Amino acid sequence: MSKPVIIVSNTILAPTGYGQQTKQLALRMKADGITVGVAANYGAPSNMEVEGIQIYAEGLIKYANDSGPENIAMAASQGGFGITLFDVWVAINDAYHTLPIVAWVPIDHDPVPPRVAEWCIKGGNKMIIAMSKHGEQALLKAGVPRDRLRYIPHAIDTKVWSPDGPTCRDVLRVPEDAHLTTITAMNKGKRKSFPEMLTAWVLFAQQHPDAYLYLHTDRFGHLDGINLIPLLRAIKAPEDRIRWVNSSQMRAGIAAETLAAIMRSSNCLLLTSRGEGFGLPVAEAQMVGCPVVVGAHTAQPELVRDHGYIVEGQLEWDEMQESWWKVPNIDGIVKALESNYADAKSGRVNRQALAAKMYEYDADYVYKTKWQPLFADIESGKIKLGAPAEQTLNRAQRRAQK
């Protein structure tokens, strides 16, 4: 494709799910001969070049609501377009509604929150990409036209996330014959359901002295999350059987290879979020053959394969987004952990077979079957994005001069 592309998202150096997805997509586009750059909304205090990808610094306004549209406008002036990967309700800049954009949109509520639906529909020039099948159907119900909507899931690098590779129970100080539950989730707000997950695990651990827990998260809730230390004390958690990530290393970025080794060492991933736009750790865990326990809402159930468990719950109104989450049932989580314990002890889990059933999320496969056809349709003019390039650039320049 000859058109230049700017991706607005976390920088490819960021140790985040969006950072991983941006990196995977940008590097494959570059290898495909596409001129691609990244306008960072997180993780880039200055301009830089990483692995041949030009990274543009974050702007002065939160979420790059100034620099994101300006960088896309520059690509548009050369006949190109932008790809956005973020929670669209934070994008308050009206410029996004006039620019040529492919918007990769997470839907972690049901139905689609009103502000998200409005952003996706407004302007009529965007191509909306749902990252889950749930999101695709929810966006259709919200009024996004079928010809302006496609499904492209988040993807996993199977060169890293494979059942074949090292484990690390010795480093985690977990006995080889013990049961290890892992929780890897950002401790921000209440969407990840930490109180419910931890309470359920403690009830489970009370019945199994060989049950251990690894927590890959910020224990103190520095990002508007929950201080997990008082919570664990209140529920009388067995602290000697809980392992934590090193917080400083986590913020700096822990290698994917290390995380894959942790998941290979685990008997299950516990992630019963109130809602997920995709749920990257759920796919990653199963890519290495680790079963999962997830919530019965939004994108989570569609990811579950062999030996996985889907926990029901009750709806909860999210006032900020004006839509519904689902709070996982604690008893349901306990039952799922008990079933996983029995599977692990009996040797019923075939990790190779589980990993094989996740092939549709392989990064190379997703790029070849989803992204390349989309780019071909944009290049040929079958999909038209945004206003004419001159108008788009002029609008951006006028706004910058105000």
C-alpha cells in the first residue's frame, strides 16, 4: 500500500496491551512496505525512532487529543490515513470526525455506551474495527452501518506465546506439584473485579493447602485502583502462598518471554472482569496451554476454549459510561477454581491441544487475513475515508492557529 499511515495509541515501547498490539501491527505494516508511524498517547515524552518506526511524542493535552489528530492530518495531506487504538470516549477532539480514520474500538459494556456509539457514527467518514465478535454485534445494534464495520481481533505473537518453552516455578518459589492461579490485570478502577477474584481465591485456598497465587498487578492501586493489601488482610489471605510481580520492573516493562514463562507455570489464569474489549491475557494464557476462568460478559466468553470456565454474575450499572457491566459471582469463581484444580491434578489438561485451538488469534494469520484485505480495499478506493486531503490538512492547520 502506498498511502502513509499514522497509528494513534500507546507507543510500541509501552508495556501495555495496546502497546503490544501497536508494535505487532506497525512492524508487520513496515515489513509490507507501508510507511507507518506512531503518534503516542502514552509512553513517548519525545520523538524517537524504534525498530525503524517513527514515534511522535505525546501532546500537551491528555490522551493526545491535540497531537493525535495533527499527526493524522499530516498523513492525510499525503493521501494517507490514521489508525486509532484507544477507548474512544476519551477522544474529545472533534477533528477525529473529519479525518480519514480506521478506528480499532474496544466495547467493554453491553449495550455500547452512548458516547462510544456517537463517536463511531459521527462524521460518517470512519471505518470502525471491532476487536471482538461481541463488539461487532453490539456496534451493529448501536447503528454503525454494516459497510463501515469490520471485525479484526487482537493478536498474539506465537513465536513467544507457545506451549513449548521455559517455565519458572523455581523463580516464583512455587512447588512443582502445587496448584498455581495467576491474575494479570491492570489495577485501575474496579473493572477487573479484584475484590471478587481475591475473595474467591482465598475461599478456594482454605480448602487446598497447596494452592498458590501469583499477582501481576500494582498492589497499591496507584492508578485510581484498589489498595490490595488491606483487602487481602480483611479476607484473611494466606500471605505465605501469594507471590507478587516486582512493581518497579512491571512499570518499566517485563519481557513478553518472561510473562509467557509465568503462564506456562500456571494451572489457570483468573480474569473475571466486569467487561473486556478483548481480554488479551485470556488469549495469551491459552496460547501457552493454560486454561482460563473468565466472566460471562462482553468479549470474554468468545475467547474460551478447552478446560475453560465462564462465571456468571449480576448486572451492574456503570454511571460514567451509562451502560452495563457484570459483577462475577464469587461462588461461581470458587466452583471454577475447584474444577480447574481437579483437571490439573488428574492430568486432563492437554496444553498442546488447547494452544492449537487459539490459532485464529496468531498475529501473522490476523494480519494476512484481516489487515491486508482492509488495506487493499482502502488502496483501491473500495473503502473511502474522510474528507479530501487538502480540506483535512487545512482544517487541522486552522485549529492549530486558533
